[in-house]
Amino acid sequence: MKIFALEFLGFLFLATIFASEALVRHATFVVQETSYTRLCETKKILTVNGQFPGPTLHAETGDTIIVDVQNKGNQNITLHWHGVKQPRNPWTDGPEFITQCPIKPGGRFSQRVILSDEQGTLWWHAHSDWSRATVYGAIVIRPKKGTNYPFPKPDKEVPIILGNWWKSDVEEVLQEFIRTGGNPNVSDSLTINGQPGDLLPCSKQDTFKMIVDYGKTYMLRMINAGMNNIFLFGIANHTFTIVGQDAAYVKPFKSDYISITPGQTLDVLFEANQAPDHYYMASKLYIGVSRNAFDSSTTTAILEYRGNYTASSPPLLPILPNITNATALTSFSGRLRSLASAAHPINVPLNVDKKFLFTVSVNFVDCNNTVDCSTANNLRAKASINNITFQSPKIDILEAYYRGINGIYEDDFPTNPPLEFDYTSVNLSDFSNPLRTPRNGTEVSVLPFNTTVELVYQGTNLLGGSEHPMHLHGYSFYVVGSGLGNFNRTEDPKRYNLVDPPLVNTINVPRNGWIATRFRADNPGVWLMHCHFERHITWGMEMTFIVRNGKRSDQKMLSRPSDMPPC
């Protein structure tokens, strides 16, 4: 068993320092191996402050949080502040070998988390191998003092983090997955705030419980921290009002359920307006097709009304969409719209300088007679963007870019797929199809400062197709269009929403479909873009943008921290 101990000096807010009316906060985390019992078995996992999930960071829009990190363990680690744009500060963004080399055992690194216009719910997680399975927590960003939510303030706010639990050591799951070349073993349970729920063995006593008062309104700050799964979630007999996504407000709409992909966050309101009783909060997987069936039961938590009454037994379960209902996903996401109001304006680029079309695919490569390769036809799975499987360098790309070190990466990532074909054809199942074989590369795309970008993600039906939750570091972007089948460069842009498109940092590319995004490249630095299915990023579904400095001093990257971890 590996021994981990990682200290983050700060979670207590130690300072009250004003800079440009923003607060600088300091936080202390202690990460170490902690024994946890789930599903009748006890094992040690990596935790923060002995908590699973880890502690919630609280801030206001525009604040800065400084996290001084000391690694006392024997495993490398990095941390990423998911959805925080980190203006001009890629140095502490966190992805391993992209913006930093990992913090080695015995090393230290003071990470500066710079908030800008984010307002709502984000999260932090490990960004090295699969350690994020247990190393994660919420970031709650409230409006600055003197400003308000664009909706009635809820009586209470509660983070709800959806995740996974393996009985096996996650590192062992990862190593077996890499060795055999197929899909990883599915988790033994889903979790709600770290708990499997009382429908599963030995879980009733610790099932997460939320106490509510009749007539009050509550905000759930929803986070999908799951490793490889899209989740459906609901509360029996209660209706949600969705008011935010990825730390940006949306036009409120009502729904009996939510769908949420890995990396995404949602802010949802509900009124405690039912008869005093116990009601199940429940989460289950969306799996799309039966070949990806998940064996474990629905995961539950308890919504309990305060008062003297006899509770129903068992509580009611919410009615959620079928686990193969793709329409439930697109119907939910299709209702998300930015406020686009005077108080919360949008700035979607209307004219585009640079257009990208990125195919996102799961591929096969030859096993080369590897003994442990367990997939059919002596092939192992890989993943690619524009048919390039990312190869991690040994020196981080940001350091190489900043110091002008040659040979670490190439700067000619293709703007379009190197070969055009019918991306969503049903006739792509032949194992000998050369389209299935990607090439390896460590390539980036370089953008001049202030370039307006349109990036269309095109799913392919290679290996039967899959959803892809794509996340871009350093930016939020507008989702201006989506559809099924192949993107039509001539016709589909005519139907773009340029009036009130949602502003997000993570989107779900539909199975055998496309999604179009736009953003302005005004944040200089090195920024990773990748699929948030952990198996897909392990297979190589990632690439990197380098955004050049602008001419003014406030358009250039901040100086390199003196304590960057060495390679």
C-alpha cells in the first residue's frame, strides 16, 4: 500500500488583505491516507483534511486564494482549480506536464488561485493520474458584497458532489486498465457526498442526509466529480429551478431532473413544499447503450423534513429518465441559456478570426503482442483529437514555452481533421479500418492574443461512438450550436444562437453529434483542453492551446513563480 501525505498550508482564512477591492484568502489543506469504510469493507484512500469529499473553499467574485502546498508523501501530485480562469496565471492551473511538473514527495509549491468574473459553483481536484477519484472538493463563489443573486436568495446552500467508489485501490484499477488495453473496471458504487446510500450494503448509517424546513428554499450546488460517467439526479416529488451552470447564471427554468457530465457544475433551487416526510435524493448513470451497463444500484441520500411525524418507509424514489435516454440529456442541456441582461451581459464573438473542427474519437492500436492485452483482435484502445493521441512530455509545456526549450512540443496541431470522412457513419466497425489508428504527438495550437475562435467538436462513430465531456482550461466559452450527425459548415452556422448562448467551461459532445463553441483568446498562457472521462484522457484525448502575450503589460503572462516544482 502506498503511503500518501500531502499538506496544503492554508484552509483557514488567515488574511484580510484588500487589493483592487478583492480579498486575498489563505487556505490550509492536509492530504493523507485515511481509512474509510464503504460497502462493508475498509481501505485507505487519499483525503484532504481527513475528509472525503474534501473541504469547500469559500470566496467572492474577484478574490484570490493562496494555497501553499507541501508534499510529504511518496507519490507525485498536482491540483487543478476547475473552471477558474486564472487570468494571466497559467503557472498554478495544475495539469501535470502541461503547466507544471508534479510536486514531488518532499516538495513545496504555493498556488495562487485568481478568480475573475466567476460567480456560482466550481470545484478543485487532483490532476495527476487517477488521484482525483478521492481528491476533490467544492469552490463556492458568492457575489461581491453589495451585489445580489439575480434570483431570491435561498435560505440555505448545500454542495452535492456526485462521484464513484471502488473497493479496490484506484491506482491498481488504473494500472490494470493500462496494462490490459481495454476499458477500466467500473466502480462498485456511485456516491453522493462520498456516501453510496442506504440501498447498498453497510451504507444506511452513513447515508448523507439533508434536513429541511417546510416552506423554505434551498440551493443545491451540484458537481459531477465522477471519473467516467454522466449522472442523472432528482428528488422525489420535488421540482428544480436551474439558475446557474459552471459559475455563470442562466435563465431560470424548471425540471424534475438534472443531467450533469463529469466536470460540470449546476446551481439548482428547490422549495421544501411537500408533506413533511423523508424523500430520496437519487443519482444513477446515463449509459447511452446497453453494452456499457453498470451493475450497482441507484445511489441515494435522504431529504428529511424537520418536525414530528411518522416517516414513510421506505422513502419515495424520484422518477428519473431511462439510463439509455439520450433525449433526456439533450433536452435538459438545450434549455440552458445565459441571462444576457444589463446586469449580466454576454460577449459572444460575432465575427470569428480562427475556425477549428476537432474530431473526438476512441481508437484502436495494435497491441504489439503484449501478453496482458485483453481486447479483441490483439488491439488496445486509444483516444484522439483530430486523429492525434497526446503524448505527455517530460518537461511541462508551459516551462518549455516560457524558456524557449526546443523539442518538447510541436506547434502545428491541425485546424481540421487530417482526413475528411463520414464521421458518424454506421459502417466504421471494421477492425482493419485505417481510420481507427491515430498517430502519437505532443502538439499545440498557437493563438495570437485576442483571436476570436470558433471551435466545433465533432463526435465520431469509431468504436461505436461515445459522449465526450470536453473541458477547456483558462477559459469559459459560449455554446452556440449543437446537433446530431456530421457538422455542416454551410448550413449549421445559420442556426447558431448568438443572442443568449450559455457560458460554460465543460460541455458534452453528443454521441455521434457535434457542438459548436466560441470564445475570445484574451488570456495569455498555456491551456489544456481534454475529455473529462478519465479513461479517455488516459488514452490520449487532449491537446493544448498556447495564447500569445498581448502588447500591453496587462495582456502578458504574470511572472514565473520562484517555487515552481522542478522536473
